[in-house]
Amino acid sequence: MEKSYHTKFNIVKYILIAITIAFLFIMLGMPLILIFSEAFRKGKDAYMTAITDSNTISAIKLTLVASGLAVLFNTVFGIMMAFAVTKFKFKGRNFLITLIDLPFAISPVIAGLIYVLTFGRGGLFYNFLFKHDINIIFALPGIILATIFVTFPFVSREIIPLMIAQGTDEEEAAASMGANLWTIFSRITLPNIKWGLLYGIVLCSARAIGEFGAVSVVSGHIRGETNTLPLHVEILYNEYQFSASFAVSSILVFIAIVILIIRNIIEWKVKKEVI
């Protein structure tokens, strides 16, 4: 009876493994193969021309700048918010925690539209911005704001559970001995959340680099100026430059692979410390 049970269990196990592998190959493996096969379809020279084009270089720079600033802001503000909602008790605390997840519930396109209606022509702050010659929509600030909005929860959501589990006893003991807030955070809080913080930064970076919807609305699609890498891929594809669009797409794939390696290293470090 026991042998029959183990046989059936192994059959189910291998069926599920086979289904998982087949699904991953169809959903991930085949698209990756297609990207690189199309990218090099016209040869190595065409591939290098596409990824070294001035518009592509501008898109890479803009993507790195916008995502870098968005991740920096979300890291600093995410830590501050997580510290506030986990170490202090105040009215509206649960509501504030709920608001952190708001970007997950709103479509990125709607988020971009909100910024257009706020800072664009006829928007709430348009007269002030126009008077002081400040450009937000169809410029770098709008792209950064849109990226910040859609990626905001990633850092804070990774470290809030860790701070809750840590409690406040150690911080309160340090404060009673005269330690200031920075000393408490750097010596007690940060060491306990460092891997969760790095993991959140990695996830935030991946989301920021690949953001399309919100950035598409606020960018204006100005070639060489406000096009990020995903938007540049779309423009090349719409112009029937398929090989070039897949070549630029391969850059995003390489970035994703690097981020994946970093994420796995962080997970390995966490497991090593736990053991």
C-alpha cells in the first residue's frame, strides 16, 4: 500500500515538474530565443548599429538616470515610511500602510494621466509652472515622477515585515541610554533589514527600468530626448524596424539577467546567514 502511494506521488510530482518546465519554456524561453534570433537576423553589424545608434544611447542614458533617481528616492522615502509605521504608533497608521499599496491597484497609464492632468497644459499647477518656465510633462521630471509612483511600494513592502518582526525593544533601550535617532537606525535597525532592503532595491530597479505605461503618457515620445528604452523599442517596432527593435530589446534582457543574478546572490546570502 505504501509503495503504491509513493509511486502515485512520484508520478504526480514528475507531471507537475513537466508542466512547469513546458509552461516556462513557452512563456519565457521561446520569447527570449525569439528576441535574440530576430536581433541578429541581419547580422552582427546590423545589431551593433542598432544598439550604438545615437537615439538608442540617449534612451539608455535616460532610462538609467530616471530609474536611478526613482530608486534612490524610493529607497530613502521607503525607509522613512517603514520606520514611521513600524516604530511609532499614531492615528491613521493602518490607513497609511494601506496607501503604500495604492500603485499596485492603479493602472500605470492612469497614473501617467494623473500627472498630465496635474502638471500639463490646463492642469492644476500649469500656470505656475509656465510662469517660472518649469517643464515637468514631456520632460525628465515627469518621467521620474511617473517612475517613482509605479515603483514606490517595492522597497517599503520588503522592509516593513522585517521591522515589525524586529520590534522596538532594542531601539527603546538604545534611546534610553542617550543614542540619537541616526545611531539607533544605523547600528540597530539597518543591520537587521539590510538584505530585505537590498532585495527591495533590486525589485524596484527592475520595475523602474522596464516601466512603460506611465512613462509613455508623460514622455511625449520625443526621439532622442524623452524616450526610455521600452519606448524606443516600441517606436522602432511601429516603424517596422523589427531587427533593430529586437536588438534594443536585448539590452533590456541583459539588464534583467544582471538584476536576476544580483537577486539570487542576495537570496543566497540571506539563506547563508539564517543557517
